[in-house]
Amino acid sequence: MFGDDLRVWFELFDGIVVYRPRPEGHVADGWINPSDIEGRFKTEKLLFGGQPYDPTNSEQRDKLLDAIVSYAGAFVTCKLLERRRSMSPPSLDYRLTPFGRRVGNWGYGPRSGFRKRSLFFLLALGFRAYKFRKIITLGAVGWGILNAIKFYATVASWVEGLPFAAWSAAGVAAAVALWIGIKSRFGGNG
């Protein structure tokens, strides 16, 4: 199903996050970084790009780290993850937001439930539409211009069909309205 890649990557982040960091715990409680996700690929023998992950293959490792950072950025955009910003020097650490924890509780794996699959389907559609936002904007503007031309052409055909008496009445009404407006504005006598 469209959006399953987002769901699977989110479950990688969701599967190793500490939900309730304790105040007396370590500073890093609840935060994960790309090396934690890479560790899951190493220990669980997960596939990446249809092949078993090999940490000695530098090209595959770079692609994996790029994928982790890009998917994490997408989840930060969707408010499923948050990025740690108050760290010096800056680091790529992520943690689930309350909304992300709620989504994570909707189920796991291929039978994750309708709500979770629907959410990631809509997110995938949103990301796909965002890629083509300029084309969509141009199409919407063009559609608006076509609708305006169609509307004014229809109005013009209605006006052409009006009898001379209606045109005369409209002209007299406009002249009287103009006269009353000028008179009330400048306060003339008579």
C-alpha cells in the first residue's frame, strides 16, 4: 500500500525510543540518533535496498544514513518526531512527540490497523503533492482563469439577450444613483 515505507521507517524509530525518561536518568534518555537505527540494521540483520545490511560496505552505509536522516526529517515535519536543538555541538538526535507515541500505539507490522495505515497513506500523498506544488499551483491558477472566462462569457450572453427596456432602466438607475451620490457628497441645493 502507498505509504507503507513511511510506516515501516516510523516503526524503526518508534521501536527503540524510551517513552518516559526519568529525571534522575542519563541526559540521553529518550533520544536516539542515526547510529542507534543503524545498530538495529546490524543486530537484527535487516534488509536495506533489498540486500542484507553490511556495515563494511561504505556506499550502502552512506545510503542508509542518508535515508535515516531524510525519513527522520519527514517525521519531524509531520510532528511525529522532534529534533534535539539545545545540544552543543549540534547532533542529529530525535525523540517521539506525544502525537508520535499515540500513533505508535496504533499497532505494528503489516497488520498495524486502519488508522495507522490511513495516516501514513495521507502523509505519503501530502509529500508527493508537495513535490509537485508548483505544477499544482499553476494548474489551479489556470483552472481559475478558465472558470472566470467561462463565467464572464455566460454573463455576456445573458446581457446580450436582455431587451432594450431593461438596458434603458439600468442606465437610468445608474444615472440617478450617480446624481444622488454626487449631491449627498458635495451637498448641493437643488
